[in-house]
Amino acid sequence: MLPHNGKLYKYDRMAINMIVENVKGGLSFCDVAINDDLDQFNANYLHLTETVSKTCQDILDDEAVIVGTSAVTGTELDSIVNQYSGIYTNPFLAWGRYRKGWLKTTLPISFQFHHSQMDGTHAARFLEKLQKTINTI
């Protein structure tokens, strides 16, 4: 569910928004539909982000609830603070470089959500499922 203009809207599908550097050096946006099949999601992600990068044309899914993401791989990142602007009320997930340690590799993430959409328990469940998915890779 997503709050908009004081009301909650339930969506039938969800997509992940990617910020893509395009061939002109600018930024374009690309919404990739969620798919339970990780291989199919990856294929869609690669195809759509390459298309957006080459054409400089955004691919947006106005009918889906969007989860925002940002990969800031040029730096190490522990968190992003106060991304909520009142315009972007959807959940937001950001990460930087992964870190290789002696016995493990870590990827710190920053996850922000609006409490009208979920509570801390829901957020923890989402992050646990994300961790389990990462563990299978």
C-alpha cells in the first residue's frame, strides 16, 4: 500500500526503480517489475537498464507501487539519512560498495519506509527475506 494525497492505495504489482547512468552522462529511471524467479528478474533488469542507458528514455510503470533503490558503488556507505521528502513515500533501499573482510563479505544497506505502509516487524521480515535471498547467490 502507498499513501498519496492523504489516502492509502493498494497496488496489484510492485516494481523496483533503478537510477541508470545514460550514454549522455545523465541519469535516467527504469522500473523493473518484481518477479519471484530471480533469474528472470535479472534478465529483465539487464535488458531494461541497458535499453534506458542507450536510449536516454525513462521506462516507468505508473500502475505499480515502486520501491526506490540507489547503488552508490563509488564509495563505502553505511546509511542515508532523511530521504523522505513528502513526494517519495515509497520504500527506499540504498547501498554502496561491498566490503571484504577476513572471513566474510558485507554489504551495508540503508532501508527507509513510511510507517503508514509497514511497521518495524514488516521491515525486519523484508530484510530477513532479502538476506536469505542473498545467501542463495
